[in-house]
Amino acid sequence: MNPPELLAPAGNIESFFAALENGADAVYVGYRHLNARALAANFTLEDIARLNEYAHRQGVKLYVALNAAVREEEIEQVVNALSGLSQVKPSGLIIQDGAIARLCQLHFPNLKLHASTLMTIHNSAGVEQLQSMGFQRVVLARELTIEELARIAASTTLELEVFVHGALCYSYSGLCLASSFYGGRSSVRGRCVQPCRRLYRSGKQQGYFFSPNDLSAIDLIPRLRQLRLAAFKIEGRMKPSSYVAAVVRAYRLVLDAPPGDETEAIAKARRFLRDAYGRKPTQGFFISPQRGEIITPHRSGASGRLAAKVEWVRGNRMGLKLSCSLSLGDRLRLDSDEEMEKTAFTIREMVLKGKHPTVASTGTLVSLPRIRDARRGDRVFKTGSKSGKNPSAAKLRRFLKEKTSTPQVVASRVVVETKIAPKPKGQRQDRQPTTLYLRLSNLALLNAALESGFDWILLQATKSNLNSLSKRKMVFTKRSRIFWGLPAIIHEKDMEFYREQVSKMQQMGHERWLVANWAHFRLFSRPPEAIIADYTFNVLNSQSAFLLNEMGCQRVILSLESDQNNLKKLAPAIKGLTPLATVFGWPSLFTSRLEIKPREGSAIWGSKKNRLQHYRQAGLTSVRSDLPLCLFEHLIELSEMGVVDFVVDLRGQKFQNRDFHGLMRGLERQRCPQPHSTFNYLGKLM
């Protein structure tokens, strides 16, 4: 068994060299804006070609993140990017969108695919499925315990990668809708504004209920090394080079420690990690899925060391009362409980009693140029220190150019769009009849739902629902109208139950299923008669829809995040399967393995007056807005686009049989029965 790679982040060129100088075996970088850290500096194709050449000469691998969910209009950009990257030949391409997997399979097979953690692979069936799709490596979900990792690793020969250090998300990656729901900035497109880091209140309680501390598995490296894992990954492409240097150095020290010397190495590594500004450290889920220290609600959700408070703002200046010493060149970030977005900046000038010091001590009041959105009372966190030894980005770029050859790939373009995504001819077709789907988790509503006027029922395949209906026969007329909806998260310990139950239900004649994760394709003993792909596949483009169609899906519920303009381009481009749009429901904004402090069912209020409810089921916490998504007023527009299959989702709500009448009236009149949100439909998905 080869030792695991130490895989370091590089959001900019300074971090790339910091990673190499401190012992990284591999580095991952982002391609321009098409990656899950779109707000980092990132790299062009020419940059990546030079970084790849330089890294390989040093015996270091370079992986490229192209792991944003792709809008329909971006397919051409993706094709051109893949064409260039296939010539650069990085050691691996990190992706989440099925579109990129399909394009690589068809046109760029020399690119080695790594499944991003945004694909939400969290069990052995998911790993098995991606191996069958040609992936070389899977980045597993961060919510797994060491025992679960061991079981998954023992079941496969595929390369597995795990995060060992850096930021944690409250929600499973790939399943978070909160940032997009409240402002159109999508986490699956790398533009998350981190609503989980905000201050919330519930009754008399107030705190950072959804803000996890930062993962630090330095103490667990000896145990993790015993598993068959290909890489230990450090998160931090938005972090400064000083952070990358300190963290890589710490983990390198422990990984290189001889047997018997690990304890001493870990103690020394902890001292290095103190120089990496972050949140309070936690061992995350490795020891238990419910570790109390993962979230400490009384601590700010901001990253870094509390450095100052904004005492005053006047004109183009602001005054900071310092909680720690600051120097010119230090990296700071504003933080406010009222705003989701935080501004980062570097200290270029300070004024103290009429003088311009290079260092200011704790307790002093200094004046700085005002930062956009700064307000009195805002906190300021120190996220990095300036070191005079480090060369500038410009100098490093000049050095890189001197040490590498001029890439010939930059001007290369492969025109394959007509073969990859043929557009239908613009002939207007007669409007097709509407088909209605009703999603339920409450089995008690099933009979009323079957008589309510909906064409199809999507019944959630909870353990209790499966157990109940697997014990009695259902008449064909009812059974044939039901799709069983598999849950997006099935923990490893529950996999055998679902395999047995799915097989049993198929034997009883239940041949219609809704899949919500790549793992679900491995659960069927034989191909079902009909499969719907859920919105958790984040389908924003025709290529990802085509892939699901080729895997046996006849219908797909399009991404809830899509806006009107994207739908206009996407719906006509889909061939061979039926697009469905969710037009009513309370989508889960956070889907988490963690419990939170407020009592279940109690309202949680955010700073923008948004009210949330949360409940826990099957080991998961679901957090939903009180404001439903409703597109009843836009059904005609959707039909004109070519979307005539509509989903009404009642999961997560207390719904009674008598409420079906009001719901159907709203659909018929195309008017929402209550205050609602249109999500991104009328806005712009970023």
C-alpha cells in the first residue's frame, strides 16, 4: 500500500509555491470561474500548463478543479476548457457535473476524472457506481466516520481521497441550497456567501447554530494511515499562502514521522498549525457523527483571529480598536452579524496619533482607509500575516515563465459543439397537456393523494414506508401510479436494508423509482420500468441530462436553482427524456448529519427576517424556510419553454387531507395560496 498523498490547495500562485516548498505531494488549483471556489484568484489555461510542467519537474502532481455546476450557456466554454486541458494533461480533473463526465467519456478520454465532494459520495455503492463510470478517484463526503471510511475503503480498488484539514460545511456538500435561495449565489457553482456562518436566534437563544468549527485531523493521521486511502486533502483555496505553508508543513511532519515518533511529531505540528489562522479546531465526524465540539454556537462563524472592532466610520476613513497587534501587509476580513458577505483587505496604511507606523500594538486605536460596507460595531478578523521573505505574485509569475516552456495549447480550440449538444430546430410545437406529480413522505396521505387529481405520486422511500407497504399487496391501479423516491443520503450501515427492500419491492411489482444520488443506480436487481432523476443531481444543462438518460432515466427534475433564462435554453435542448420542474414546495436548504441547539420544531430567525424550521429524521437534520417555493403564476411560461410536467412537493410540512382542495385550486387558477418565493426563477443564478 502506497503512502497517501498530501494534497494542498492553491487559490493563487503564492500558495502554489508555498505548497511545493513545504512538502506537498500534489496541489489542486481551480480553472478560472468554472470551479467550486469561483471567488478565488484561480488560473487560466496558460497558467495551468506552466504550473503543471513545473510541478511535474519537482515530482509533484497537479490536479485541476473544474467542479462547478454548469449552466446551459456555458457548455461551449467547458468544451474549450476540456480541449485545452486534454493537451496539458494534468494528473487529474476534479468535477461534479455529469455533463463534464459525459464530455470527457466521449471526446477527451485521456483526462483522469476525480469526483468532487460536491457529488455527495458517502457510501460504498456511490463509489462502485462512479468506478463503473470511469472515475479514477472519489473525494468522499466530509461527514464520514473512520469506521465508515474503513468499510468503504475495504469494498473498492478505486482511489479514495478524504479531507483532513480546513473548513467544514453544515450541510452535505452538493445538497446546500441556502446561499442560492437567499440571493442566487450558488454553492455548487462556487459562489456561496456562507449563510451558515451568520448569527441566528430562536426564542431567547442566540448563536451561530449552523457554523461548524474547522476540521483538524492532525491527531488522527496515524489511524487514518491504516486505511487504504489515496490522499489526505487540505481545504483552503480561499486562504493566503501563509496558511497553506503552515498547514502543509504540519501534516508533512506527521506523515514523515517514523513509527514510534508520531506523538512528538504531532505536538510539534500543532505549533505550526497555530500560525494558520482559522476557527477553533475539531476532529469533525471522524470519531462520531455527533461530536459536540463540531459546532460551538457562542463562537463567531468568522475565520481567523479576532483583531479589532470598528469604533467609528467618517468619510473615507475608519477607526479600529485593536484586540491584537497588527502590521502593514496583514490580511484582515470584516465580519458583521447583519450581512452575509464579508470584505477582505490588506493593511496598506495605518495612522496612529498623526504618525504612520508599520506596527500597531494591542489596545491602540488606529485609522485606516475605509473599506466598503464597513460600519461601526463590525468585527475585524486577522486571517494572515505578511512575511517580508515571500516574493510577490508578479515575481513568482516571472520566475514560472522563466522555468517553463511557452504553452502551445493556449490558441487551440476544438469545435465539437454540434456533435455534443445539437440544438433542436426552432419549429413551434403545439402545447402538450400538463402532467402533475405530488411528492409525499407521509404515508397517511397516500390514499387521499391518489384521489386528488395528481397524475403521479412520488412517495418517499423511508424505512417505515418501505416496511409498511412491503408487507401488503397493492392493487395494480394504485401501484402503477407510484414512484418510490430514494433518500439522497443513505448511510453505509443502512445500505443492506435498502438493497433488500428495493429488491423485495421490485419483486412485488413496484417498478417506478426516483433516484437522488449516484449510489442509487447500484440498488436495483434489474433495471426498473421507469426512473426519474431527482433535482439533487443539480441538472442545469442538457449534457448532464443526456448522461442520466443514458443511465436509464426517462425523466429528470431540473435543478431548483435554475433561473428563467437558463430554463429557456435548457428545456428545448433536452432530447430523449422529459424535464420536470418543481413548482411548489419547501426545499431543504441545509441537509446535515449534525443536530443543532434549538429545540426541534422551534422557529429560527436570521438577520434578514427569514424564518426557518428544522426537524430530524433518519439521522439527518433538514432545515427549511417557512416561505415556500411557488411558481404557480408562471406555469404558462414554463409550458411555452417545453416544461409541462410539474412537481408539487409536500415533504417536511404538516399537511392534511382537506388541504388538497386548496392546493388544486391554486394550480388551476395559477395563483399561489400563500406568501412565497420564486427562488431564482425571476432572478439570476450566479
